[in-house]
Amino acid sequence: MRTIFRKKRGAPRFEYQRSVHHFMYTLIVASFLSCGAANVAMATDKQPFTVRDALQTTRFMVADQHAKSIALSPDDEHYAAMLIRGSVARGGVEAEIIAGGLGSLEAAKPYTVARLFTRGLGATILGNGAAPDLLLPTLNFPVWIDNERVAFLWEDDKGVHQVAYANIKTKRWGFLTASDNDVTWFAAGPRSTLVYETKRKYSLGRSNQMFQHGFTVTNQEAYSLLIGAVDGATAQEIAWGAREWFVQRSASTPFHATEVSAADRGVNYYPYAWLERPVVSPDGRMAVVSGTVRAIPQPWNRYEGRLLRQYVQSSAHKSISSEPSPIQEFFLVSIDKATARPLWNAPLPFGTAISWSPDSHSIIAWPVYLPLDSHDKDGMAGNAVAQIDVSTGKYQKLPIPGVDAKEIEGVLWPDANTIEIELDDEHVKRMMLQKHAGQWVQIDGAHLVHPETRIRVDLHQDANTPPALYAVDARTGQEEMVFDPNPDLRTNFTLGKVKFIQWKDDLGYTREGRLFLPVHYQPNHRYPLVIQSASGDRHEDFSLYGRGAPGATLGPGGPVYLAQPLANQGIVVLEIGTPPAGYPSSEADARMRGYTSAIKYLYSIGLIDCARVGIVGFSRNGWHVEYALAFSGFPFAAAIADDNIDSGYFEAAMMGWADRERRDGSEPFGAGLKDWLEHAPTFNVEHIRAPLLLMVTDSFAGKAAPLAMQWEMFSRLRHLNKPVELYVIPNIERGDHHPQNPTQLLALQERTMDWWLYWLKDERDPDKLKRQQYAAWDRLRILRDQDAKLPAPPYLQWTAAPKRCTGGKSC
């Protein structure tokens, strides 16, 4: 017996043989059996792990894509870290600054320096006070000011984000700035020098006057009009704020800050800096930061990198010259003069880091694009390591392979002509380079001069072991756990076994994913499956939600990825990452082939029931999910798309046609409209049969957020009597793309859990307050069943051929 699913236009054809298994599949099933038996034995006397339990766990704030969690003091005698945990009872998020010594294993046990609290709500409609920016991974890693104080961002009693400090000796904390507007990033230097960026407040005052007297629309994107901004300000400027830079020479009160005059600098609206951390020079006179320019040089289109090229190309078509671009570059800030200028002529790849030379004359930067005149392979791909003279912008590439450039964790300078590089490796690999005759050359690693601290402190974890802080004595090799942020995860709760699996898709490419087995897994039983579509992550990280770092792996997270809570409900979860580099199909099609081939593989090894497969995507991945629903031909039992783009015509029009070619191949005008009609999920909703839950969490358009985010997909499905629901989280005007408030997260995640249990297991929460929810879903079930009786509509091939009138002439 076999079940066959087909899809039009060359998509994969599935043929599942129930009776035939390859030998290796038998081995895999046996492996699952042993893991499942172990899970059952360990589950005795433990309680099921729930959504509520997950958001109240504790995670470490991480610094970067390497998941660095510990900040070492300048003298290497202490460490500090920030902890984040949700509190349902308090309706917010608790943060904690901890510290410990590095002189002995006993001293390494951490103590609390400061306790902080925020409700964790998103920004107001005018873009102020986004608490998730204080809580999300990589956005607020503590920085040492001196050997006693660490600095970080926190909100004051007015909800304005300021630079705060915590003293590890006095255990006191306070603020170093008194800005009227949110501080978005900062760098600290000698003598309490600060360089920081703030959002500029936006007012609807001028727009309100224009409404009274009449006006001509100048905004090309409509999102700003939804909130009443008609004065030309874009939605990006309103939601994220136009930015201003300041320098502050002393931390003494009253605070005195000077605004930086930045030459050739446009609006820096991108919410995450492409430079990991701005850094002040050792002499305290300069800082290197990242910022945008108004006019992106078109020759930058020659650099490699899909997103970079698309942003450069789209900048050439912008009809509003003041509309900013997310592409950033290095700026050199003079702290003495309060001025800034571009450092050199090259864009930044995401996640660049820098280290100043001891004499403050140059920086080492990695990974970076080099100026186009270099004609260097690594430099064109954004994988170079370079020394840049800050006074002239002249540079020299270091002899470090591009593959290593992305793995550099830090650069140390024994002197101005010697550097020691630490690479992110399982055993921490180091290399040393010296300058000879003006050229950098690698020398024998045996001469490494950086002294090891006696005690090394770091997080130890793996995919099945929750993170804990360990201290290792470098002299004796003795190791000791000094802090477990989540002891209940090891002792009180059941958790599903995690495996990393690989399979081949229909084009022969190897795909991989993180598989969560049900807690009480039993062999010879087929389980429901939820596919979570996400980006790549670190395999070595433990995660309750699916992804490893730099995503939120514990604490307030998700937002709709619920791997371990689902595993506790008898559901298999597969987190699928990005396709291999150079995949020969469009972005959404490549993701779809990963989903469908994974289903085929998991069915072939006897693990899943193909009649009970759900799929979920958040943000950009929500578009990938909707594409799979429209074009895969696979009968998904249910689906969720959360706070996502949909690649639709309405969305493109609302955005002023920005990003218009990236998703559907061409502009939606003239002949280009053919591609949109054939490839946009919103133009192909008649092929969607699965019940679809659309969710909105972002507050950038206030109460109009549902209209801005999901309307085209929702309205077209609703018009065709398809089973669709559009859900908006509580207090949407203080929502966020990455919600952190426990009340909002509980509403979002518990509805997600209810949705999966209803459609995949036919189970209902007995809570009387949810009767209306299930009554609505029962009506969707009727619509689903009615839709299933209708014949599948054909996929249409559109034409862009010129129309002919009578007599053979073009109309």
C-alpha cells in the first residue's frame, strides 16, 4: 500500500512505501527505540513540561552568534553575566547581574550584584520604550567600564532606555546617562567616556495640522499613514526612531552630553547594529561605530551576498531620497571634536567585530568586506580580516582564511606589531601573527604570550543537557559546576530526546534538522509531527523552543516555536534550518523542498503519521510556510504563520514597493506581474486546504497592525470560505515582533498549543473560558471538510504576451 501526493510545476512527488525499509532505516528506528525507552525510564516521577514552565526558565544574555555568555573584567580577575527569566506572577521579566572571581573554584561561584524588572512590553506607537530590546539575545550584553563596574542598557522610571551600571563590589546599580530619548547602543572608554546613540522622538503635531488644512500625500509607504503620519516620515523612522549620536566625557552628575555631527550620514533605522559592539580607542579619543549613508554607491552591487546586492539594487529605485537603507558602514567618531566620518569605502557584513591597537592608530576588523579595489576573494565575500589605519583608511588584509574569519571570538595585542587571535573551537584554538617588513605573518603558536587566567568560567551544555556554569582550574584540570540557572529542568520535568538528523531532498541535496522525540516515545507507533521553519543555529546549544543561539533558547522565547512543550504532548517536532549554500531554486521553493522531503524521510522510518502533520513559521519563515501550503501539494493537517511577510501584492503596495523583487523574482508591473501571479502565495490561496492560524504581535502600526501585516492572506482565504483565523495578541499597541511580556506570550503560545492539539490530536482544553475558541474552530472544521470535497483547482499559467485587437494590431 502506498500514498501518493503530487504537486504541479515540477515540485517533488511523494511515494511512501509502508512495507519496504532500507537497512539504515531499521538501524535508525532501533536507535529511536533505545532513546525512547530511556526517556520513559527517566520520565518516572517527573511532571510534564508546559508553555508556562518554559517562559519562567532562565537564560544567559549572549553577546554574539558564538553565544558568548561571560564577560571578563579588564584585569581578568572577575567575570560578570546577565540572566533573563519570565515571571507570570509579576507579569513581567526579571533580569539579574551576577559576578564571580577567577582566583579559585570557590571564588568562581557567582553572587547577585543587581536585580532588575521590566514588564517586557513593546514600543509605543511612536517608537519609544521597546523593552524586548533590553532582553533579547545579543542586544544587551554587559560591558566592563573598569575593573569594578559593568554597563548595560535599562529603562528608567519614565520607561526611557539609559546606560546603566552595576558595581560588583558595592552591589549597587544606577544610571550613567539622563537622555530624554531611548539609548540604543553605547561604548565605554577610559575616564568614564561614553559614546552612545539615541532615538529621536517623533511627534504627530505637524501631521495633525496637515489633516486640518488638507495635504498632498508624499509618503510612498502606507504604514505611516495608518498611524496618522502624513508629514513624510517613514514607518521605519517612527517605529525605530531616527538616530542621533552623543559623546559624554564624564559619568559625574549632572550628566553633560554633546551631540555628534556626522558627515554624509543618513538615518540609521536598522534595529540591530551590524557591528557587534562599538569600541572606544585605548586613549579615549576616538570610537568606531556603525551607521548608514543616504546614497549607497552602486558599485557595491559587485560584492557577494544576496541581501547586500538586493539592498543596493533597491536603493537605486527609491522614489523618496530620504528613505534610509539598512546597509551600514564604519564611522570614526572623534570624541574630542564630537564629529564623525566614514572610515573607508566598504559596507559592513552583519556581525562584524573590531579590536583597537594599543597605540590607538588602527583597528583589526573581522569579518569584513574590503574596498572594491582590493579584488580579493575573501574581501568581496565579506570574509576578510583587515587592519585599518583610522587616520587614512588604508588597510592591510591579514593572512587568515575566510572560513576562520567568521569564527574569531577575540583579538589580543601583546604589542602594536603582534596579535593573538582566539577562534571559536571545541577546545579554543589560538593563533599568533606578527608584522615583519610591514606584512602580517603567522608565527609558531608555541610562542603565545597571553596568560591564561587560573580559572576559566563558561557555560557547558548540549542539545539534551540544560546549560550550567562551570569553572575549570587551568593548573589542575579540576572542574566544578558553580551555578545551575535551571535545576528543575534536570530533576522535575520530562523533556523529549533531541537528535540531529540528515536526509536527502528530491534534488539530491543533504538537509538537516533538530528532531525532538515525544517524551514517552514508543517504537512501532506513528506520531503527529510539527515542522518548525527557522534559520540556522548552533547545534551545541540546548533549546526548549527549537533553535539554538543566537535565538532565545530558554526563558521568554519562541514566540510560536514550542518544541519541548509539544514533545510533552506526544508530538514529534522537527526544526529545519536553511538550505545548503548555492541551492538551485528560489528561496521559498528551497525551503518547501526541505519540508516535503523531511516528511517523506520521517514517514519512511516509521516515526510519523502523514495525516497529522502541521507546519509553523515566524517572520520571514511564515512566508515560506504559506508558500508550501499553496504549492507543495501535501495535505498539511494545520498550519501557523506568525507576524510574517507574505510576499503579497497588498503588502508590497503598503511598503511602497520596497523589497519588491526579492521574493517573487520581479516587479509586480507589466510582464513582471506574471511571476507574482504564479508564485505569490496570496495569489494562489485557492490551493490552500490546511486550516491556517495567522497571528499578529508587532505594534508598529498600533491597532491597525492586523491590516498591515496579514490582511491580504486572511481576506482572500476568508472570501473563499477557507478555514482561516487571524489572532491578535493582548495589548497589541505594546506588542513586539519578538514579544517578551509573559501575559502576551502565554496568550500567544497557549493558543498555539491548543491549535496543534485540536487539529493533530483532536484534543481540547477543558477550560470553560476557551469554549468560544473551540466553537470557532469547530466552524473552521466544517469549512475544511466542505473544501476537501471540492475538486482541486488547476495551477494556472499566466502570459505576459501583448494583447491583440481586431485586425492583428496591438491594443
